[in-house]
Amino acid sequence: MRLLSTLLAVLLCASLIHASRRCKKMEKRFVKKCLNKGYDAKTLEGCETTDGHLGRRKARRCGKMEQKLIAEECNVKSCKPEIIIEPEPEPQPEPEPEPQPEPEPEPQPEPEP
């Protein structure tokens, strides 16, 4: 039983290492063959590309490579999403109520002598 659990642990570690290597290799190919030649990524956000024009066939291949990168959940270093956090506006202080005018005192009738 120990042998089986040890074997499973080794296989799990080996598959994780292989997946990370495959992601790095796929990312390197995507950057070299697509982004450096002017491919505009459709799904990945914030990718740095160069000016250039790809033909229809190469653009389609780059699209498939992009989808594979997404399916493998690889992080492409040159594609960092732009996260824009807008600061919340400061609350406006409540206006102070205008003071009520003081009522004028009523004139008292003068006593007659």
C-alpha cells in the first residue's frame, strides 16, 4: 500500500513539473512567433505586441496557440491584464442649513402719561 501511495505522489510531482515546462515552452513560442510579429491577442488582455501584419493562416495558428495557452491555464508574462482601480469619489459634505432670520421683536406700545 505504501508503495502505491509513494508511486502516486511521484507521478503527481512529475506531471506538475512537466506541465510547467510545457507552459514555458508554449509561452516562448507564442511570444516569438505571434506577439513579436504583430499578432493582436483576442482573449489575453494587455499583451505587448509589435507593429506588423500576419497573414490569415498565421493569424489562425496564433489564435489556436492562444487558446491552448488558456486551456492549459498558463500565465503569459508579456500579457499582464491592465487592472484599473478608480478611486471612489470623496463624499461631499452635507450643506449646512441656512440660519433662519431672527424674528423682529414686536414694538411695545408706549405708555401714555
